Amino acid sequence: MNWPAAQNEAIKHLAMKQFSIFIKKEFTHVLRDRKTLLILFGMPVVQILIFGFALTNEVKNARIAILDQANDPASHQLITKIAASKYFETEQAVMNRRQMEDAFKRGSIRLAVIFPANFNNELLHQHNAGIQVIADASDPNNATTLTSYVTAIIQDYLAALNKTGQTPYRISPEIRMLYNPQLKGASNFVPGVMALVLMLVCVMMTAVSIVKEKETGTMEILLVSSFKPLLVIASKAVPYLMLSLVNVASILLLSVFVLDLPVNGNVFLLFAESTLFIITCLTLGIFISVKTSSQQVAMLISLMGMLLPTILFSGFMFPIENMPVALQLISNIIPAKWYYIIVKAIMIKGSGFNAIWKETLILSGITVFLLIVSLKSFKIRLS
Amino acid sequence: MNEPVIKTNKLTKRFGGFIAADEITFTVDQGEIFGFLGANGAGKTTAMRMLCGLSIPSSGQATIAGFDVYKQTEQIKKNIGYMSQKFSLYEDLTILENIRFFGGIYGLSDRQLKTKSEELIDKLGLQNEAKKLVASLPLGWKQKLSFSVAILHEPKIVFLDEPTGGVDPVTRRQFWDLIYNAADNGVTIFVTTHYMDEAEYCNRISIMVDGKIKALDSPANLKASFGVGSMDEVFYELARGAKRSD
């Protein structure tokens, strides 16, 4: 008989049993506490309803693309005018339609202006030319603001042109709102609320529930028992991961059935990315719990240190493009920013993984970093 | 003669330049009630954490239930129970849920858990409260329950860190009845306390001053050798020379 192998088996079996007992206990804690339950499941609903307000904001230096099929004097003059505007940063002057669509999906441009082939002729001889303006309306406020800037520039150009002639020249812009033709505000704040709610639930609740065990002394009992310290942490994380996925599902159901905002991309991809973000938040919560020793401090750090930057820097309320460069750089270390971009891409633009792999990679990097740092400090505390 | 269940030899813990426990050497026999006394900051908790496998010693040797504190912390953890000075059960779980949870964590089987929890509830006379939240129990009961949970898995040694803080004398007396009962069943009790009347209940006590053990004997012998009438005076004689306190 292979005795050590049998013993290893028994130890593994015991660890699994302890793990499941612990997870059951965590669920009992959560489900028994009405206040926690209310925060957990009431908050997403309330926030979805509260954030229905549209937020107006001026946009500067928006990246745009210009597709010049005319390539004639009139189109050149107008392009120069657009490029000179402080509102726009011309990303690429010449591209084809295909490239333009890709750029929209990637989110590298917010707006595109398309000149038809015989722009100059139509304008000079027929006194009426068409022009197409396409905007990424997944952020509806942004899109309306940008299109109105473009039409203003066109009107300006016409006014100069009409000074000389007798018959007035006209350019009729055909405006298209991509992804969100009805300019529903919801498309903007649903991904934001998802990031916020997950951040709150995962970071604060994990941190508080671990610190609570330290505060009441039960953590010591657990550490003295044969239960592995790492399992303590894992058992704390698993219930919140599951509850958070329930939250993601409920927000999506609200958005589809109450706000009429469908999920255009792959739902499984959306859940996979959400799981990644939840794990990021859980590690943040664990990190806070390792570094603090009272529930109040843990709660305060979670609220001030995590929630505020999430609101400020995720791009959900305040456009990051308008911030000073220093703040734009800071926004890069906020996990919610990347998650917000990912959710917007999947939900509204219907993008696939190839459009968001970069954001996914950054988010994974942040998670691994946090995980290593918190496990390291957890070990130090035990020695 | 049995091997001692706790054996330390020059056990030391340093935190940087600060020596929290300085060459502690003592033995504790099976079934003994061993009092571990000392003023605040004398190094009691540090020493106890090393013995429980929560803290790695800087130097010296120690074995707990025959297992080495450096290499065999996992085996040590299986053979000890621990009750901290903070009351440490889950207030938002019922008495039964607490017993089942800790029993499960200590590795009891489902059948053992069932009989053990029934036994325990009978012994403490908590039949009517078993399904109530622990938060609703008076402190004295919580502490008795906490102790009973700490010995649920029949450990060889149980470590009690100031178990009776803030409890009235009658409840304290009842608590010590539980301790005697456990010791009679062969469980070794390692207890820290600030109450000198409790020190009198111990078989032997050690008194730590500034990280060192300054006295170690039965209460009667200690009183005789210091020529005083009470443990209070013995403690005062030793502790007033301390440089460390908080």
C-alpha cells in the first residue's frame, strides 16, 4: 500500500471540505445581514436609475478621420479648416471605408468626415454638395457635440464662399450616428454603473469582511487551525465573485428590458471580461485588508481611495481627453477605465476580442501585480 | 515518565534590535495547567505565538506534542486548540453554526460533528439557545462556548490567551471548572492571565519580565521562596523591576 499517497489524498480531501465549509459560512454572513444584502443588490438598481441623467460636456482634441474621395481644391480647403480647429485632431487624412470602420471599433477615432468623389464640381456647378459625417454615438453626448462642431465649421466655410457669388453655395451634411442611432444616454452609463458597482461590492465588501475576522480575533483561530491561510483568502473571494456575477447579470437584464439597450456583442465575452475585472477588484480588496486592521479604515480606504478615482478617471463621467496630461497618465492605472472601455466596446459597438485584447492585457497585468503584492504582504504578516 | 508535551530550549524572538522573547526555557507535562504570567509587554503573546506555530522563532528549540516548531507547524496545528483574548466566535452565526463551522475547519467528520455538537450543547446547558445567534449570549457564556469550541477536536494542548478578561468572578470560577474538567481528561492547559487568583488555580506558573522567565514553580513554592503571603506580592516583587511596560 502506498501510504504517503493515501495520506496526501486524505489531506487534499480535508482541504476541499474545509474550503466548502468556509464558503458556506461566508454566504451565511452575507445572506443574514440585511444591510449588506440591500447594498449588494439594491445599489445597482438605484444607480442605473439615478445615472439616467445625461451629462453634457465640451470635447476637445477629439480624434477624427477624414476620407477624401474628392481630393480637389474645395475638399482640401475644408480639410485644412477642420484640421485647424482646436476641437479636432486629425488622425489619418486618407483611408478607405474598411479602415475607417476598424478605427471606430477600436475606438481610435470618434468621428469621420467623408467627401464624395466630385465634391468640387457639385459645389461649384450645382451649388449644392453632399458630405457625410459619421460619429461614434456609443457616447451620445460626445457624438452630438462633435457633429455640431463639424457642421459649424462647414457653415463657416460656406459663409466665406458666399461673399463672392450671387447664387449661394450649399453643402448638405448627412449625419450618421454609429452604434447608437437614437442617441440613448443609457448606452453610456450602463457600462459605467457596472464598473462602479463591481468596484464597490468587490473591493469594499472583501476588504471589510477579511478585516472583520482580524478585528474579532477569529482570524487568529483560523490561522492556528490546520486551515491553510491562502484558503482563508480564497474562501473570502469566491462568494463575492459569485454574487458579483449575479449583479452583472441583473444590470444587463435591467439594461435590456427596462432601458431598451441590447448587448450587441458576445454575452460570454462580456461575462469573461467582467470576471477578470471582478478578480482585479477582489485582489484590491484583499490588498486593502492585508494593509489595514480596522473595518472603518478598510471601508474609508475603499470608498475614498477606490470609488472616487473610479468615478473621476474611468471616463464614464468626465471625458479623459479633456484632462491635463498628468491626469490622463494617472487614469491609466485605474482598472475601471479599462473595464469601462471593454464593456462599451462589447455592449454597444459589438466588438469582438480582437478589438479589446490590449485593454484585457492591461487589466490582467494590473491584477497579477496586485495579487503578487498582496500575497507577499500577507506572508510577511504571518511570520 | 511521559515526555513533556511542551519543551523549549533558549527560545528567542527578535524584531530587529528588540528582543521580545529572550532565551525562554521550560517544559510542560501532559494534563498540567500551566500559568504564563507577565506584565503587559513582557513578551507573553510573542512566546505563545511561537508555540502555536503562528510565528517563527529567531533562535532556540521547541517541540509541541513532539513536533518541531520550525519544520512541523502543520502537525502542531492539528494537535493544539487556541482561544484568543478577544472573544472569537462569529456573532452573526448561531451557536450550532459556530460549533459546526469550527469543528469542520478542525477536520472533524460529519458524524463526529453531529455527536460532538450535541454533547457540547448538553454539557453547557444551551439546548434552548442552540439556534440563537451568538451575539445574543452574555459574555460569560460566549467565553465558555469559545473554550469548548477550542477543545472540540480533542487537542493535546490548548492555549488560552487571557481567556477571562472582563468577566465577573462567579462566571470566571465556572470557566475554571471547565478548564479543570479538560485537564482531568488529559488536555494540557497553557494559560496567560492578569488575575492573580487565577494564577493560584494553576499547577505551575512562570512569570516573564522583560522577555525573560524570572520565576517558574508551583504557586505555593513561589510564595514560600519569596517569603510572601499571596501571588499578588510575588508578581509585584518581580514585575516592579521591569524596564518594559506599556
